[in-house]
Amino acid sequence: MLHDPMTTDRLWRVVLAAIVLTGCAGKPLQSGGMQGAAAQLGAPAAQPKAWSEAMEQRRARLADSLASAGVEVLRNPDNVLLLRWPADRAFAGNTATPSEAAAAVWDRVAAALLAGPPWRARVQGHSDASTADNDGAAALAAQRALRLRDALVQRGLPAAAIEVEAWGARAPLVANDTPEGRAQNRRIELWLTD
């Protein structure tokens, strides 16, 4: 059977329409990866990538050096290393201007990544839903994610290895109905794979 580009295009349109109609397109991925997407769509998830010794060493090094800065260093179910830092500690007020503590944290992250084997990263900017200006919150989340990526590149990390995503208020960790919850939802995340 010959490959017909029109048939392939129609097939993708049908698949996309089915996703949109079932409501999956509006849900952020729970795990941040294709395995999470497969699970949300009802497909069996592939086995997670094995946690490598190099990734465990990287996790331990980052956890030791970042604990005092309030950065959570987590291993997620897909064996991806997650660094989560409250935006209120990483940035000055309601801006994308780095806080005084940011440079030291970014130095430690860059040093840990430069010292190990190759990796890929995804920087995610998150905000809360405390105002009616969700577009402004999403824009700020994007600016903060770009600021972190640029800071890591300035410290010698390859720009091509770092993706940037702005989630805005679409993936809260907790409810936005208290000041503490909103503060927890305002965050910057760095997802690392090897």
C-alpha cells in the first residue's frame, strides 16, 4: 500500500478531534512525559526508564547542596529528577528578576549538571490563580522559566539541551484558596533526564 499524505493528515485530524472531544487536551500531563500521556489516554504505560547510578549521584549531590535554599529534589515515578523551587524565593516579588539567593542556587545546579554525564532538561514556570489576570500570570511564569534557562546557559550548559514551558496556573500542586496554597503553586521546576 502506498503512503498517502492526505490519508495520514486526515487520520491525525481525527485523532486530534477525538482527544479534544474527550477532554484530554485540556488536562496537563500528570508525570510530565509521554508515559503520563499514555496513561491519561487509557493506553498501557511503558515501563519507566531505569534509575541510573549517575542520576542517583546527581540527585544526592543536588539534594545536599540545595536543601538550605528551599529547593525540593525529587525522583518522580517516571525516574525523572525534579527540582522544585518556590518562585517567591527564586524571584523578587511579582517579577522575573532573580532574588539575591538565585545566583548561588543556579551556580550549584549548573555545577552538578556539568560534572555528570549528558542530560536533558525541561524548565517549567508555574503561577497561581489568585487574580483574574491569568494571562499575566502565565506571561510571568514564562519569563521566569526563560530567566532560569538563560542563567543556566550563561553558566556553561548547552541551550539545546534545555526546553522551556510556561504552565501558568494550569497545574497547581494544591488548592489556590489560601495565601499559603497560592505561594506553593508559584514555583519554578527543572525536570532532568539522562
